[in-house]
Amino acid sequence: MARRPFFFRRGPSLTAKLEERLSDAQKAKQAMLEKYKSRAAPDPAKVAEDIARAKARDERRELAELMRKERLAAEIVAKEEAKRREAEEAIQRQLAEEAAADLARTERRAAEKALKAAQKEARDQRYAARKERTGRRR
């Protein structure tokens, strides 16, 4: 005769095992509840002390949070001030560079005008000298 698979074997039924496990779990739960109910009541002075400590801890935490927020706000303001100062310095540098460029351009134009005037004067003198020479020959 062939062997039956394990789930067809005869023996205690699965429902009986499940019921036994459920009753064990129920008994353990009941025991935990009894243990909880039978514990001693907490000391009111200790409870009040714990509450006071918790409030003090919360106040310290809130104070630390406020200080952190103020520090961050101060850092943000300082960064914005530095950015603004840097932007103003950049504008001043640009204006100084433009002024220097304008001054150099003006000086270059003045030098060019002086050179042209000197060249014109030299040309006029050469022309006058040539005219004078040709006038003597005639």
C-alpha cells in the first residue's frame, strides 16, 4: 500500500491544534492583563517630578530651537549683506574700470590731436618753405 501524503495522515485534527494554540494565547494574554492590573500604583511625587522634568526638557528644547532659528536668521542676514556688499563693490569696480577707460580714450584722442596739429604745422612749414624757394627762382 502506498504512503499517504502528510496532510492525509490520520492523527489529531488541525482544528484541535489551532484551538489549543488559541487557548494558550488567550491564557497568556489574560496573565499579562492580570499582571498589569496587579502592579503597584505609581508614586504621585515621582509622577509629578517626571512631569516637571519633561516640561523643563520641552522648554529647553524650544529655547534651543528658537536660538537655532535666530542664529540661522542672523547667518542669512549676514550672507545677504555680504552679497549686497559684493554687488556694490562689483559695480564700483566696473565704474572705476569704465572711468579709467574713458580717461585713457580721452588722453589718446588728445595725443592724436596734438600729433595731427604738429604734423599739420610741419606740413605747412614745408609748404611755405617750398613756396618761398619757388618764388625766389622766378
